[in-house]
Amino acid sequence: MPNPAKRLAGVYAAPTTPRDDAGRVHAGALAHMLEFLMKGGVRGFAVNGATGEFCLNSPQELGRMLETVVRTVEGKGRFLCGIGAADLRGAVENGRVAIAAGAEAVLLPMPYFFPYGQEDLRAFCLEAAAQLPVDILLYNLPQFTSGLAIETVCGLISACPSIRGIKDSSGSLDLLRVLTTSMPGAVRLVGSDGALPQALQEDICDGVVSGVAGAVPELILPLFENGGASNRRAIERLDEFIQALDALPVPWGLKWIAESRGLAPASFPLPLSESRALEGRRLQEWFRQWQGC
């Protein structure tokens, strides 16, 4: 079972970032999504991560987004904030915006675009921690950034008290298994929805940061609240949902699902081809039928 003594634990829904026709963060739609999620039982949020397409947000846009988050969830929920950037300066600037808004902790992805070595990543994380007076969770996102080795993660947690643990979106559970046995005080958040059932069954996580929960919280909350108790049909439905998203950029698929639920108009950073728009319509139709089954 997740350790109740750990402050950074539980389900953190990761909503997408809705935008208006001019490409600005759509504050009204974001607030509506958060309110919908809280009505569904969500009390933790993770904004500006991969599902929130953090690479598209400037520090100024992040600040405006967080104003909406704070105004909507204050007194009713808590939030983590991703501070990903291509360099140290950007990550620190984003981190300061998150601190000013009152984030419970920040999620620190590794710099993206170029491949970096483990010593580069270690130096980056230690300097970011030195400049940011806040609890930090390393954010392992090897699909889009340089992946963190297990030895690097353990070394960073040991060396820096403000680095409290990790959000691991690799899809592998190896790192969480090592932390469970060798560093039980470290925070262990699963960042891959498909890996959550197994992590719960093995009792190797304290929580989850879930893109699925940002649109369909009823798929994630019962699984987590049961503490890994086997529920074959719930796991099957989660697998079905994840498979339906597989052919799409995950944030895009979740935006179409959110739109079909009346939460926010789907908006995209690129023009939609005819084939991609058709995929979106098919996904929405599949979801309506699947939801009613």
C-alpha cells in the first residue's frame, strides 16, 4: 500500500492545456476541466508536464495558467508543476514561477532536444536544486529527453535533500523497484498509466501522475484507491483506453476525449491533416460507444 506518511502521494491528474483560437491558454476551459475533475474525486493535479505540452509554454504563459489553477483548486486541491525547458536558465525561471504560485513540488525533466550524458544530467539537477528553494521530483521522460540511469537517480536523491524522489514515465518499473528496496523514504510516482496496475500490485509506488485521469478519472481513482487489489475488468478497461490512444500523440487523443465530454474544445499546436482529423472523430465515436458499454 502507498505510504500515508509521505506528503507527495496519491493520484495527480495531468490535464491537457486548452488553448483558444489565438493559441493562448484558455483559462475558462482549464478551470472547467479542473472543476469537473474535482467533482469526480480528484484532489491532486500535475500541470505543465508532457501531457500539458510543456515545451509550448513560455514562463509568462505558465504563470497565467497557474493563476487559473490556484484560483480554481485553492482550498480544495493541490498541484505539482512541471518546469521542463531546454536549458538550466529556462528550468529555473519556470521553477520560480511555480514556487510563486504555491506548487506543492516541481517536476524537473531533463533538458530536451540534445542527448546528454549522465554526468551532464547530474550537474544540471544539482544546480537547478541549488537555485530553487522547493521540493523537487526528478522527471524521467526518456521518450523525449535523455533518460536517467538508476545510479544517477539514487545518487541525486542521496546528495541533495530537496530532491525528494521521482516521477518515472519510462514505462519500466525497474527504477521504482530499486528505490523501494534501497531508498524507501524516496517519493515514487508512476508516470505511465499502463504501468500503474503492476506497480500497485507490487506495492512499489506512492502515487501516480496520470494523463488518463486528466480526462477520465474514473479509470484511475478506483484502481489506486483499492491499493492494487486485483480488479481484472478495471485493468482491462484501462488497457482498452490506452490502446485507443496509441496511434495518436497522447495529448491530442486526450483533448479529443475531453472535448467529447464537454470539458474543453480540442486545440492543437499543428494544423490537422484530413486523416488526423478523421482519427479524432473516430476516437470520439469509439469513446461514446465504449463509455456506454
